[in-house]
Amino acid sequence: MTESRVVVGVDSSTQSTKALAVDVDSGAVVGQGRAPHSVSTGEGRESDPEQWWSALTEAVGQTGYADRALAISVGGQQHGLVTLDADGRPVRPALLWNDVRSAPQAAALVESLGAEAWARRVGSVPLASFTITKWAWLRENEPEAAERTAAVRLPHDYLTERLTGAAVTDRGDASGTGWWSPQGYDKDLLDLVGLDPAKLPDVLEPGQPAGTVRPGSPLRESALVAAGTGDNMAAALGLGLMPGVPVLSLGTSGTVYTVARSRPTDASGVVAGFADALGGWLPLACTLNCTLAVDWVAALLGRDREQVEPGGSAVVFPFLDGERTPSLPYASGLFYGLRHETTPGQILQAAYNGAGYALHAALDDVLRHGGETLADDAPILLIGGGAQGAAWRDTVRRLSGRPVLVPATQEIVALGAAAQAAGLITGESADAVARRWKTAEGVLLEPLPRDEATVERFTTVLSRARGLFETGLG
């Protein structure tokens, strides 16, 4: 009897590492593992990269296939700044994507060249979440740490290098740094922030392996290691996403994106012009406050996250970590429109509305800047932890007025990484592997009438409160 061919896909996210062992031929998940991360909750958002490696080792071991997997790939949280010394050890904890202390540096960088120039050169206008602004912050605030830095990596790059010893990345994750363009690293931009390109990893071509597992890694030696990619790019692979199909992901952050055939260049900064992991593009809008922010409101009210109630005039913008879309890094949470008759359930529903509002507002921009259109009856693919909740599903349907397709597979990022690893074995592109595995099949929910009154109310309040948010008073 022939032994099944198995690969491992890893999702190294903000809060934890998940690993899936997947049968190459059938797409069946034959093993799973999970290990938590810790994130600082002080002024910034930081994590020790060493714990990511420990969590990967633990999660991969839990799958039961560490000694038999033919290949592995890592999908990781985007934008994080990992600084390593000459011995490959972290100089300091990594600055995570949702650390917004670099907002002043982001503003200065945009002012130095202009938003149009940034969008044209790297596809995106740098925000406080981008790696380039974090490096600028580090040089200004911790110059000794910057001076000691011999290598700069993204989270998935760091883990891939630990597996293989190779300093490599992929175009998808690199496109979120703010210093990569389709022609490669932009030396002028690196000079602008004082970063030697020799400290950066090589960018592999789509489908090119990073190397093989080296001794001391949690998998058997000689197993192939794919290039890996950013978490949003890995999710697109895991869905086998076709151009023009919108995805809304509900996790610690909220994202809306699609695969596009043309390169986005949005000077407004709403749409990030990311590359995908295959040679195309992934226009994307992202919010910092999503499921965790809504859960915080639920806990504040002493309610279960599903205990929402319709009606009322409450408006809640749960911008607890500042916000990226819209770009309001100094914002805080806002509760507005409360009356004597307002119920806790209505306030909680308003928090759902506030967290989802910006994502739905950005959907048309994402499609337009990617050169794609959406049929009126086309469904939104809903993924992430929030996609399993009835309150989130209903909120998305009300705010969009569209049907919603919830794939049965929940760990889409890890599955996309597994598809990338499987492509090394079969010679297929990763998205073709995912479509063969039928990963996007799931529950199709009929549309609800679009809640125009709520959309208009939130639009009006946001417009009036913007001044408070921009000064940090809101």
C-alpha cells in the first residue's frame, strides 16, 4: 500500500501559530496543531520572534507528521519588523503590524515624496503599520538597536530562515514593506530611511523553493521548504481565489481584498497595492480593530458576543488601537447616539457595525483600483474567526446587501501555505492545488436588504468626529 503524500502549512499569526498536515492528493486535513503567542499590551504591540519559532515547533509536532511531511510553507502576519544581530538573534522584540507608534514617521515619509509618488513606486502610501515606517521609528527612537541590526526580516521570512538557513522572502509579503516595487527593492527609498539593502532577504520568484529543512528543525531533514508569503496572500492561495472575487476576513484585523490582473496605485492610501504570491496583484484594505475590539465591547457590557439586538440610534467606532482604514492612528473608541432607551444589545450591534463599516466602504475601492468589477448578485467570501459567528455573518450581509459564502475550511491561511508546499511536490501552482482541493466550498447565505440608514448614520458621525480622531481626542 502506497503511503500518502503529506505536506504541512503554517499560519504564524498575531496571537498563535496554527499548523495543518494535508494530504497532497485529496486535500484532506490529516493532522492539526496550535500554540499561542504573547503580545505586549503597553504603549506598542511587540512580540519576541523566538516564541514564534517555539510555537511553530510545537504546532508542527502536534500534527503527527513532522517526521513524514514532504514539504512545508509558512504564511505569516504582514509588516512586522524583525531585527537580527550578526549572530541571527533578535536585537529587540519585533514591532507588529498593529503597532502604530510610527505614525509621525509615516506622515513625514508621505510628505517627503508625496502620496502620488509613493503609490506609483511601491503601490501603497505608507501607513503606521508598514515596515518602512517602523524602521524609521526605530532609527529615531532606538538608534543603538538600529545600529546593531545586521538583518531585517518579516515574520514569515524569519521562520523560513530558521527552517532553511536561507535569507529569502516572496514578492507578496515583500510588497507590504513599503520599499519593494515590481522592479525589486527601491534603493532610493531605502536610502531615505537609512537601510542597507544588503540587510534584506532575496525575493524569490513565484513557485521557487526556499530550500530544504536543515538539522535542528522540527521537520525531517531534506523536506522541501516553499518561499512562504504574507497571511493575506496565503489566504488568497488557500481559497484558490480568482480575479474579481471579493474576500472579507474577520480576525484580529479586518481585511477586504481580491486578486487583480492590474497593479493598484491608490494615492488616497485606502487601498494597499500588494502583490500576490503568484505574479498578480492583491489590492487590499485593512482595519486594525475587528473581532477583538468587538469582543472587548461585549465584555465591557457583560454580554456574550452573539447577544446583539436590532434598532436604536447608537454609533460605536471601536478604534481601540487607533485605526488604519480610515487612516486615524491617534483615534480611540467612540460611543455616540446613546439614549435612555438604548439597550446593551443595541450598543453591541453598533460595535459590529462600526468594525465592519470601513471594510464595506473600501470594497468598491479595492475592486476599482484592481481593475475588477463585481456583479450585483456576486457573493462575498467570508473567512477568519469572525466568519463562524451569526452576528458577524448577519452584519456583513446587512451592510453589503450581498450574499455571503462561508467556506467550510476555517484555517485558510495555513491551508494556503499547505497548497504552496504541495505545489513543490506536484508542479502545480498553489491556487490550482487549492481549487483541486475544493477549499472554497461551504455555506451560501442569502443576502439581506442593505441597511442604508445605518450606513448613512455611521458615515455622518465619522465625518463629524474625524477632527477629534486626528488629534487623539476621540
